[in-house]
Amino acid sequence: MREKFKQLIPYIKPYLPLTLLSILLTLPAGALDAVIVMTLKPYMDVIMLNKSIHSPWTISFFILVFTSIQGILNFSATYINSYVAGQITNEIKIILFENLLNRETSFFDKTTSGFIQKAFNNDVSKAFGSLLGYLKSYALRIFSAVSLIIVLIYNCWQLAIIAVFILVFALIPVTQVKNLIKNIVNDYENENAKVIADYNETFSGNKIISAFNLKNFQINKLKKHLKKAFQLDMKIILRTGWTTPLMRLVAAIGIGLIIGIGSTLINNNTITSGNFVAFVTALILLFNPIKGIGNDSKNLQTSILAIERVINELEYIPKIKNNASPIFMKHFNSGIEFKNVSFEYRKNKKVLHELSFQINKGEKIALVGHSGGGKSTIINLIPRFYDVTSGEILIDGINIKNYDINSLRNNISIVLQDNFIFTGTIRENLKIIKPGATDEDLFSVLQSSYLYDFVMSTEKGLDTQVGERGLLLSGGQKQRLGIARAFLKNSPIIIFDEATSALDNESEFYIKKAIENLMKDKTVIIIAHRFSTINNVDKIIVIDEGKIIEQGSQTQLLQNKNGKFKKLYDLQTNIG
């Protein structure tokens, strides 16, 4: 684990001077507890017992000054510490966010939104924001404890030996905290991640929940996760909650012994009453930092466990990445070829079986077949959202694994059935594709995608808000905005994944016209359930259970009376 923690050094190193300054400020802040206690000896011996006094307010003044200085030092340490923690936390969050964006699609397939929020955001705050706070508090209490122990020794070394022995005994359980809670804390955090996912699902799926009366289902699911989190939290308390009562018990025994022995030493004139009062006061004050050290140790271990989880995420190496010397795909010249491509999401469960076919530059092909046959998987392999299990995909005769991933994807535009629309304006949703685009460029692509009239009919035009995930747009408008982005990207390869499904007739009409505009002079791959959208393609490939069972032009495939395409076509057009 020590080797793992070394990975954090580059992030912490620039702030080491400030961190050390914060800790150094806690030294005098903690030590001033002892200075205040030391004033009690002359107060008892000189003022209270001997009734000798020159200025009754001198000691009060010194206590006020020392307390003020202590407060200023403590505030300064807290401020510096919070600044450092905030800077490190934000830097790590940015690195992890970049890491998240580089994750392969399969990671998101099997990961909940709650886990992502916990692992890439909450854990970082808990790790560094809390850790440095605990370290500063820990240091303050350590310095306070050490200075108070010195006061104990100064006033009565005999009693100090007893006190230190008892304190060491009381702290032993604290050293076992990490081992006691490690696995439970991780399970607890995972269960909390499920709770976050429940809220996210309720937000995103609120219409489905209402339409299908799933409120009780959602409530019961949340109850289940909250109950599990509560049970784990109680386990943590069960394993750690006894440490504070045990320390109090040990301290009480120690104070009882010290009062008894101290009284004897006063009667023997070994120590003065002032020594004893200062000693007991120091011992009582010492209990607070010692108890705090116990609590901080538990919190510190929780932060360290969070750091371990953050390090695990930082160490993650994406499965889909560039090779050592990637080729930059500057142009698309000849075509795409699938050579004996097989793919499986889960081991030994093939989705695609040794597919081989070619798409020449400028050709327009359609993939058709029943849902779940493997069509979407095929198009997801081309931009390397997933990598083939066996075989290879070639573009211009080069295996796509040898291309730089960004340059490969720059040559491909995808229009999905449900295009993701970012929160913001229409302008922002277009300019994310081409930041340097002018308003003239934007209006041009809006006209080509048949969205121009809608945009101009709104009060704010290009600056019209679209809502989160485009909730303020209709399904057809979202599709056309997705097509407009593809126009702006102007990639030589276009992929349509059921882009006209689930639309009304009018929306479908405009989407078809927009797609026809977009397909001009492009290499196009279309997944379509509606055969009316593929009348003008050059070739149709029929996919069934991950295998190519037919391919050819629509005319050729319709001539095969017993073919799969003919049966699908007849079913859709109510013929035969």
C-alpha cells in the first residue's frame, strides 16, 4: 500500500510547504494549553494559599492573551489547511473525471450512476478534504497532549508515570480501528452508492414510474438499500463505539489513583497544592485531546480507506486504448472491412459469429434483422466502443486498433435513436462539435437538418434553452439537433442507429429528408426497423443471431421468396 500512496506525491508535492506550515502552526496552538495550565501553580501557591498578591488581574490578562493567540493560530492553520485540501481535491477530481471519460463503454454498461458519483466525486472529498482536516486536528491534539504531559512531569514526575502508563493503555484499542472497519466501510459506501442511484433513477425515469405506478417499487428498493446501509453503519459503531467508553473508564481509574496518591504526596510535602491543582487540571485537559485522538484515528482510517479507493481508480488502465505507436487517420480513402469478426459481452457467449463483409467508400448499406440480432453491436465496434473478441476490422486496410482512437472517431459521426442533448442552449449543443463555428455555419446545418424554422420561431433563437437531456424539445427536434451536429462534424463515415424509430409521421418525414441531405457523398451504415428508410441503399445485410444470413440489394433480396428479408418486408408492408 505504501507504493500505492507514492502515486499521490505529484498532487501533494506543490502544497507541501503550506501543509507543513499548517501543521507547524498547530504546535504553538497546542502548546499554549500547557502555558495556561502552568499559571495555576503560582495562582494556588501565591495568591490562594499565601494571600500574597500585587495585581489580581495579571494572571487573567495572561490567560486572555494566550487564548487569543491560540485562537488566531488555530484559525490560520484551519484556513491554510482548507485551501490546500480544496486545491488537491479539485485536481484529483479533474484527473479522475478525465479517467472516467476514457473508460470503455463496457464500464458504463455494468456501473451505476451512484457508484460513479461515489467513486469519482464523494470519495475524493472524503479522502483529501477530510484527511487534511483530521491531520491538522490530529497534530493540534498531539502537540497539546505532549505539552500537557510535560506539565505533568514538571509538577510531579511520580504521578506523571502513572498517568502516561494509563494513557498508553487507553490508546491501544485505537490502533486496531482500521482492521475492524475496513471491509464494512467499503460495503457501507457501496450501499450508499445504491441509494444515490435510486434518486438518479427516480429523476430520469419519473414518467415511467408514474405511468406504470412504480412508486411503491421505488420506495421499497430505497428502503432496502437504506436498511442495509443502516445495518452496516450500526456494525461500524458496534466495532468502534466501545473505544470512547473504554478510554473514559481507564481515565476515571487513573484520575482516582492520582487523587489518592496525590493527596498523600501533599501531606508528605513532596509536592505543593499548586503542583497538584496544575497536575490535575493538565490531566483533565489531557483527556480531551486523547479522546479526540481516538475519534480522529477512526475518522482518519475512514479517509485512508477512501484514499485507497481513489488510488484504485487512478490506477485503472482502460481496456480500449491507443497502442504504443498509433497511426493518425487523416482521411478515409477506400472502405471498411470486417474479417471473421466475433464478439462477446460475456465470456463464452458470442453475440457475433465470424462476420465478414465490406463497405466501400461512398457506399450506403443497411443492417436489418430482429432486435437483439447483433446490429447495434456491429456499429459499436467500428468506433471502438468495444473491441472485437476475435477477427479484425479494417479501415483503408489498417486494423482500427492501430489507429489513434480520437482520430478514428473524428472520421465517424453517429446519429442515435435517442440522441443525448446536453443541458444548455441550441448554440452550445452545436458548438461543442465545432467550437469555432460561426452563426452562419450553425444556421446552415439547421437548414439542412430541417430545424431552422423551429429555432427561428423561438424568442431566443440559437440561445433557446433545451433543458436537461433536451427535455424541452420534442423527440423529432432532438433527432434533428443530433443530425445537425453530424452535419457540423462533416465526417466521411455516418452511422444511423434506428434514427427514425418511435417518431410520428411528420417528424419521420423531416428526419428522412435531413438524413438524405446528410448522406450525400458519405459512406453510410444504417440500422433500420422501418424498411421505408432504406429504399436508396446500395446493399442490405440481414443479421440473425449474430450471423449474416443474406446480403444484396433490396431488389435481389425480395426475389428470394423464402429469404428472411422477404418475410420481414412482407410482415412490415402487410403483404403475403
